[in-house]
Amino acid sequence: MASRDIYSVLAVPNFRWLWIGSLGSSFAMNMQIIARGWFVYDLTSSAMDLAWVTLSFMLPSVLFSLYGGVLADRLPKRSLIVFAQTLNAAATLVMAWIIFSGNVVFWDFIWFGFFNGTVLALSMPARQAFVPELIPQPLIFTAMALNTTGWNLSRIVGPALAGLLIAWLAGGDKQSAFGVGIVYTVIASLYLASALTTLFVDRPGISTQEQRNGTYQEMREGLAYVFAHPRIFALLLLSIIPFLFGMPLNTLLPAFNQDVLGGHADSLGILVSAMGGGAIIGSMTMAAMGDMQRKGFWLLISSLGWALATAFFGFSVNLTAALVAIALIGLISAWNMSLNRGLIQHAVDSHMRGRIMSIDMMFHGLMPLGVFPISWIAEGYGVGTALVVSGSAFAALIGLSMMWSPAVRDMAQDKAAKPEASAN
């Protein structure tokens, strides 16, 4: 049954082209994480500077995601995705040229991160809301899991390729910008390939909503919709907590790799790829378990498992232990996120999908609220200690959400939430 569902989803040509395009952009983003993180930490040797670069990329999600959701519910989704990927390709080529020139400075990564994040904020809600328009409703969980699988496949190959390419081209010179410039050129090519591939989708992705209100009114409607549907509120809450205290690991990984493990660009790529390998297993498991029972309960259990694995990683003192811990984090986090995305897509009305996906992305843009205090702890007390604190805070917030939010408790018990009920 599970394998038939996976085949059925991939057999839909429009979904397959969208999935391939997403795979190209995922490779680009994951290669950029390694190239950017390694180069910035070599320039500054500061965990806080890594946090500032992360903020420059995430801040647009807070500022512009709601508008991106309105665009997704108003404009043809295919055109929006293609235009965004073309912009990313052009900007990445400019960044590659600056790096090749030898005049690159820390602030170049700030402006580029802000631009890249803005394009993502305006286009990602359209990509996420497009999927349910291309496949039958019963296959949404499998499709969400396959999307996560594609993302995690890129986390295996992309970082390893970027790290090994930088290390090889640098020839042992850690300050060489040539390898990073080559990687950014490859990233630009992948963004362009993603745009071209998406053109093969033969559905424009136009919303069926007839009545249009003003932009700000439609944004408010999206927020009101969340608070009128407690189950959606609970799912979004259980999505933001991992981003606050599960994702700082991604930002601090270059510092952990260098300061704790004594590694270089190649070992950093291996660590991120190990996370991706675990995530492949997690997302494919979710794809095979699309009809599992008690989904809300397992969402909470996997959140706690993710938190504990993050703390365990902070205690790692050698590459072997770190690889085991980060692979476990990848497995649990991918399973968790696929399940959360599928539950949201099932719960939301079609004409509101773009705006609800944008609210989810806006909440994810609050990640620096977790990254900055954890980075401050890293600078004062060490990266390992900071990650132990991060995992502990993650687990504590999941526990508090169950204590304080009836919506979370009802979802954990798989109780149906009434639309008119309070979400608190």
C-alpha cells in the first residue's frame, strides 16, 4: 500500500516536475549553507557573526511571508516560482563575482542573505500551496514526505560536494576564496535549472477564490483563520518551537566542527550529509506510513525526541559520536516536519493555503530569537554547552505547550477541534 502511494505520487507528471525543480533549489540552498558558513567563520571566527548572517536570511520571512501568502492565493503559482528562482540565480552570480574578485567582506553575506531570504519569503508559500493542487487529497502525506525526502537528499550530496570542492580547490589554504566562488557559480546554475524545470508544469496554479479584498485585509483574514481553528494553531505552535531551539544547531555547526571537533570544510560537509542521511530515512518512513494512526500524538513524541537528540549532540567530543547524534537528529526532524506539513495541508481550506503556509514560514523566520541567545552562550561557555541548553529549552517548551494549550492537548489525544473554539 505504502509503496503504491509513493509510485502514485511520482507518477503524476506535474508533481514530478515540481519535485525535480524543488530538488534543484534545495541542492543550491544546502551547498550555500556550507560555503557561506565555512567562509564567514574563517573571516570572523565568531559564532555571533554566524548568527547575524542567519538573521539576515531569516528576517525577510517575518517581514514578507504574509505578503508572499497573499501572492500565492492571487497569482499563478508556477510563474511566481519561476520568477523567484531566476532572481536567485542572478543574485548568486553577482555574489560569485564578488568572491572571485577577492574583495568580499562580511557585509556582502548580510545583503545577499537578506535578498535571498526575501525572494524565498515571497515565493515559498506558493511552492508549498501548489502541491495539493497537483495530486489527489488522500496522497498529501506521501507527497509532503517526498518533498522532505528531496530536501534531505540534497542535504546528503550538496554539503559533501560543497565541502569537498572547497577543500580540494583551496589546496590547503583555508583563506582561499576560489573554491567558494566556484561553489556559488554551481549554486547559480542550480537555481536556473530549477526555474526551467518548473516551466514543464502545465498547470498555472491559479486560486479558485473569486472575491478579492485588500492586501492587508487578506493578511488579517489569514491570521484570524489560524485563531479560529485550534488544530491549525497547535500545528503551527509545534512547528515554531523546533525552529527556535532545534535549528540553532544548523547555524552553529561550523563553529562546533572547528572548535570542538577540530575539523575543516570537508568534515563539515560530512556532518551535514550525515544529518541528511538520517533525514532521508525519516522522510521515507513517513511516506510509507501516510495512513498511520494517532498522528498528533506521534508529532509530540517526535518533537521530544528531536530535543533530546540535540542535547546529546552537544555532549559529543569526537567525530564518530557527533555523526551518530546528528544522523539521529536528521531522522527524527524529517519525520516530524513531514508529519506536521501533512497535517496542516489536510486541515486548511484550499483558498487559504497560501496564507497559512506563509504564516508558518513567518513563524520560522523568528528562528533568530533562539539562535542569538544560544550563540551568546556559545561564545561565553562553548558551542557544546550551548547546544545542550538548546535541546533542553526545546524539550521544556514542548512540555509547557502541552500544559498551557488545550489545542495541543486535544491534538495529542486526536480530538477534533471545533472551528469556533479558542486556540489558547
